[in-house]
Amino acid sequence: MLNEDMMERVLNRDNLEEAYKRVKANKGSAGVDGMKVEDFAEHARQHWPVIAEKQKSASYQPGAIRGIAIPKPQGGERVLGIPNVQDRVIQQAVSQVLSPIFEAEFSDHSYGYRPQRSAHDAVRAASRYVAEGKTWVVDIDSSAFFDEVNHDILMAKVSRKIRDKRVLKLIGSYLRAPMEKGGQKIKRSQGTPQGGPLSPLLANIYLDDLDKELESRGLSFCRYADDLVIYVGSERSGQRILASLTEWIAKHLKLRVNPNKSGTGRPWQGKFLGFRINSDGSLKLADASLEKLKAQVRNCWNNQNRQRLEERIEEWRQYIRGWYAYYGACIKYPITRATEGWIRRHMRKYFWQRWHNKRGRMNALKRLGAKPYHQRQASVSVGDWRMARCHLLQRLLDNARLKRWGLWVPSDLVTS
């Protein structure tokens, strides 16, 4: 147990300044009150003494959470809960004080939202299990985990190490803060909505007992937040583990395992954190991840999406840099040359459509150095997608030119 001065550590000036820097770096959207991140500094200069005093006296009440529904890749929606900027700063300050306390005892098999750990570490650990011969995977998916966390169980786990009742009350008030969606405030009695800086730590605290249970059974597993995979040597063993853990999770964590998304199978028939693990432990891009990339290509290079060219290019560059930083960390060449050619074809199609009509296209081809004969050849009426593959456009908008313009594909980002 710790001393009862934890709230003073949370409200320490250096801790708060670091919290604000991290919230500002995340560039999140405004909460219910509409305050932007960059406006908080002035707000704090005027009101922070009162806010701090309320926290010290345990009378602080968080604002409502802004609920935003975002689509899931597999269909359906997931609700993000966006606290006000002030509450995000306070949550981050609390998380910075609590995290080292709980980190010391977290499992080595837990990788999500932890310092010096990443999804790449989880994927590499999983690939090692498969390379060792554990070629069956048990995939356990909790139904709406972040929406169904039991508050009583979570607070009991937090209070094992935290004595300061003011901090405990503050965490409890964040868990119960109402969610505003569609103009209505919805009371909450369970869950820790994604979107607040404190939720990832609370999720790891909640699931730590599950990690300890798996370790006591001597199982090879990786957990990234609520994404849990266990590697075993046979299908029968996997089915037995799935059945027993489904019962354990329901009894001890009051969570439901989704039978439609959980099961036993081969690693190379599914995916883990966007990757497919082959029988020898090597990694490939999962089919679902490739389809997600293709959907982004179609959306970005759709001429019906009215957007300035400079903004479109910058948006694409940011996306493909982030995409390659994630997948390229484990796979040097995440996609094939054929797929990269398909991406460039969409880019060429976009320019052909952007030039709009015969005169615009002739002028554009002339600026790019096309001969008169080739200009007349391009005036033949064919479909835009077919035209994007013609020799003329491939020569005038060749790979080198597209790269100079910032229209990158993953191989353009490969470093030796």
C-alpha cells in the first residue's frame, strides 16, 4: 500500500505539465464542452486553483463524455468516449502516477498500452511460439470488453495498491461519468470507454488476473489490450482451453466471450494485430489488412472526393508513412509489386479524371512532354480505369515522377 498523499503527486506541477504535453501531442478532438486542446492552457491559468482544490477535497465532478460511433472493420459500430480536454489532462496525470505502481507486477505476456512495449513485440512473440511448433491458436474475444467492465471488480483491483481515497473516488467518478450521444446524457454503471487516457491502464489492471491465471497454467500467450491469443500444440488442447477459460472469464471477470469471434484454428488461417503468421513463424500481411489498405486507396484517389490536390497528397503521405511504419517494422516488403502497381494505377486514373475533358487532357499531356502523335492517341475514348494502364500514362506519369510528387507506395519508404 502507498501513503495517502497520492493526490498531491497527481497535482504536482511537473506531472501536470507532462500530462498536458501528452494530451496536446495526441491532438484529440473537443469533448462535450467544445474546448480545443490548444485553448486549455489559458483556461487552466484562470481556473486551475479552483479545480485543484476540488480534487484535493474530493468534490470534483468530471464532465460528461462525448460519445462517437465509429465503424468496425468487421461490421457494426464501436463507441468511443471522448472526455473534455480538462478531464483528459487530469486522467493523464493520474495515469502517470499509477502506471509505474502497477507496471511492476504486470505480466511479460501483456503488450498493449505499456511503456517500452508494442504490438510488434506481441506479434514477434507469437511468431516465436509458432516457430517452436505450437501451431494451433486459441483466439479469445470478449464481447464489448470496454463497455462491460464491472466497476466493482475494477475498483477492488485498483484499491489493492492505492490507499488515497480521493484518487479512488476520482477514478470512480470517471467510470460513472455520463455519456452524451445524440443530445442525450446516458447514465453508465459499467464499462471504461475508449478515448480517455486512463482507460488503457484500467483495462490492463482489470485483465491482469487473467494473465496470472494463464501463467499459472504454463500457457504460451500474448495479450494486447482485450485481444488475447494462446498458442498450443493440438486442436484438442486448444478446444479444452477455450472451454475452461470461457467459464473462468465469466466467473471471475463477469465478461462474455463472443462465441462467433472466438475459437481454435491455425495461425495462418486468421490474423493477429493485422499480421498472418505462417507455419514456420514468418510474418505476412493479413488479407483483412490488405483489403483495408485497398479501401483507403480507393477513397483517397477518388476524384469525386472534392479535395485540393496538395491536401490529398499530404493526407496520403501521412497515411502510407504510418501504414509502413507499422507493417514495415515486421515485414520489409509488406505488399507485392503487383499491388503497388494497382495503387499507382489508381493514382494515374485520378489524374486522368482530374484533367476532366479533351482539351484539359491534351494540355496536361503537353506539359508532361507528350508528342503530338501521342496526344492524338490519348484522345481515343476508352474507360478511365483502362486508360490508367495505357503505355502513354505509364511513361508520362512514371514511378519516379509519382514518387517526386509525394505519391508514395510502401517500397518507396524502404530504407537499406
